[in-house]
Amino acid sequence: MIEVLRAGLCDLVMDQGRPGYGALGVPAGGAADPLALATANRLVGNDRGAAGLEVTLTGPMLHFPAGGVVALAGARFSATRSSGAAVPWNAPLALAAGESLMLGRAKAGCRCWLAVRGGITVPLVMGSRSTFLPAGFGGYQGRRLQAGDRLPTGEAAAEVSGRVAELAARPDGMALRVIAGPQADQFDDAGLAALFCTPYRVKAASDRRGLRLQGAAATHRRSALPSQGVMPGAVQVPPDGQPIILGWDGPVTGGYPVIAGVIAADWPRLAQLQPGDTVRFATIAVDAAQALAVAADSIGEWG
Amino acid sequence: MTQDFDHSFSGLSPQKTGQRTTAVIWRWVSERGVRLETGEATLARYTALAGLELPEIEDLIPADGNVLLILRRGAAMSADLRQALSLDAASRPESSGTLHQITVEYGGAAGLDLDELAQQAGMDRAAYIHSHSAVEYRVAFLGFQPGFPYLRGLPAALHAPRRASPRVRVAAGSVAIGGGYCGIYPTSGPGGWHLVGRVDVSMFDPQRAAPALLLPGDRVRFVAA
């Protein structure tokens, strides 16, 4: 059991998501960087699909009455533990009975994932323990954590791994790679030039539903069109020309033109964008992106 | 793969092939996403693709004249899927769908916009309610929120563009008009459609074995309370 002494900005119980319910209007959701969570799970001897915590910008203070083994992956946060010992990333971390773990602010990036040996065993909802905040279900009572919450933990599947698993470094300064969207041909030259040649700033009104961008208006000829299925990474452009990159908990259908789609290999980079960051877009061929996706997934395979 | 690349950048506009004009049928919208143009056959094609139960398909999302197919991470498209995507679905029989009779409390606090809509349609309240409840609707797709159905079949006289400014809060169960669609809000929240009434059934419950009350292809008849 883990007791929440102080909640972070938005601590959410997450696993690998609940894909397959798009036709019911439910997105797959799950950890914004599923491979980072899978890596943390591997370090503590859990199955890949075990639930952990997704921590955003400012982390929680967690108490472990009976101790436990945890692992952190993703963005580095300032972190301390009550024993005063170091808090490593990408390595198993044994906490003594009664010890607490304090996560402060992200030093760079936006999100990290905490796996606990045995996993967080909140009930499965539609096949997943991931929190879906927009409709308030899954995770811990369908909401972000609050002080006083007590998270149940289970039994681990395997031994704690001694290995330090480093995820491949991602080129954070590089453009987000996109495939031209289904409505790219409805944008005029000025609109296309704006999106592909100028930088955009991530606005504060961004969350797991979508990253709202501010920059040169990506103008287009039509403002409304028949609803279409959309997925994370889709770059929607409302009538004001300011793009929205749909996130993990975004709607499954949309009525705004989609100018581009951020490739899945770069979704983990979307997970690390925080308000004020600058992004650029660059196109990539579909077959090149598919090769990248296979390579990225192999990093997360059990070794 | 080269063929797919060409496919994905060929655009949605009809392409001239000799004397014939053929529309693009499918294209990549992400390295894991395929958009299929389905027109009037959306439900039939969605049902047919779902029925194949191909392991590389993670999800299928039908919408308004198109279906989004999402491949599993790292999965490639099989020959079977390629063949299924290129098939003409015109001859496929559409499933009949389950018929739901849903009781609606029309107007008043339950349907704040009914009187205004009736006036715009040149009807009195009773005629509007009769017109709305006399037809059978078909669930074209779900979206916007979990369990929110886009219902086809709204009489043309009742079509109404969305509200200029969305309401901050619409009550769960609200029956609403948006353009040529009728919809039902499963949970309370912001909404830009015109409200004509409210139902007393749970449209979506993630704890149920069948979380969404209505599925694509289902039929709906509204009964005035």
C-alpha cells in the first residue's frame, strides 16, 4: 500500500491503456510514454502491463508504511527520500518500511513514471487501470490523486532487475516528425508554410486531451467538415488557425481539418512538452516512420 | 511500401484515370493510422472490417463517411487487410442493428431550446415533438464523449446549425440537435448543440459489460413522455 501524503499537480494511475473502444467514443489513453512505464515496470519485476503513476510537472509525496521497491523513468524530477539516500532514475529503488519518497519539480521535460513492485492494483475498468479524466473513470476513483489516498499494491511477477535500463536518447531539439494529414490539401500555401516553416509555442491550456499551440495562423479554406476518426498526434486546426495536437485522452472523432499527424515514435516527445516550449514540424515518409516505430518498440521488449 | 507512400500523398480529390474518375479509397494518416473513405457504406465497411478480427488492427473508428483504422504498435498491414481495404463494400449487407425505444421528456427545463427551434421550423411545440419522435433514427457513429451517439434520420425541417456559443454545462441525458444530427449527451459538461429534451437512461457506464447503450448501426425511436 502507498499512502499519498501530498499530491502533485496531476498524479494519475496509468497502465498501457485500453485500446479497442474507439467505436464507443473511448480513446486508448494510458501512459503518455508507454515504453517509459514498461521500462520502470521491468526494473521492479512487474509485467509490462502493470499500473504505475504518471507524474506531471510537480510530483507527490508518497509514504510506504510497509516499504517497497519502486523505479522511476522519464523526465528527471528533483527527488528526495526520508532516509536521505539518493533517488536514481532507471534503476530499482528499495524503500524501507515507513519511508517516504518526495518528488518535486521536473528539472527538464514534463512527465515521469513511477512503477512499484507488484503494481498499483486499482480495479480494471474496460480492461485497463488507466485513469480517463475526461469521463472520470479508471485509475484511482477516476481522478487525480489527493492527499490521504491509499493506493493498493499487488504481488510482483518476477525478480527485481539489477540492470539499469536507459531509454534511447530522443533528439528533443529536433522537429516533431509528421505525416501529411487527410485535409492537408485544403490548406493554402500560406497555411502550409506557417505550419511547416515556423515555430509554435505550447500554451498553458494544454493537457492529456491536447496540446494547444500558439504561432502563425495555419489558414485553410474550410472551417467545418464531416466528422472523422482522429488519433493521438493528429494536428487539428480550428478556424482561428492555431493548431491543436491531440493527446492520449483526446476525442476519437473531430470536425476540424487535420493538417498533419505526429508519428507514434514521437508521441513520447509530446509527453515531455511543457507550456512555453517551442515546437516545429517536419514531414517524414510513411515507410520511414513505420521503420522507426518498429525500432522504438524493440527498446521496450523484454530482454 | 512504395505504393503506400504514393497512396498517402495522393490527396482526397478524385483522380482522373483515363476517362474514369475514381476516388482514393484509403490513405495513411499516421504510420499507424489508415483513413478509409466509406461514404454511405460506412457502417457496412466498419462491421466488415471489425468482423475480420485481424490481429494487427488495434481499433476501428467509424465516423461521417470515413473509418479510421489504427494498427497495433509495430504491426504491419497483412495481405488480408490490404485486400479488405481495397474491396468495394457496396454489395455488403448492412446489419439491422438493435432497436431501442427511448422515452424523452421534451421541452421545459429538460429541453431549453425546443420552443425556439419549433418557432424556427415554423411549427408549434406539439408538431415539433411529433416530427422528432415519428421517425426511426440510426446510430451512425459515437464520438465527442464516450457513448455520445450521432443519430441519422432527423427530418430536414428540424436541422439546425450549432449554437453560436456553447453552453458551459449541459445535463446528462440531454437530447440535442447539431446540424443534421440528433445526439444524446451521456454525461454533463460543455455542449454546443440545441437541447430539445432529456432521457432517463444511462447512455454510458464503464462498469457495465456493454458500456455504451447504443452501438454503431443500432436503431432508435424516441417516445414522448
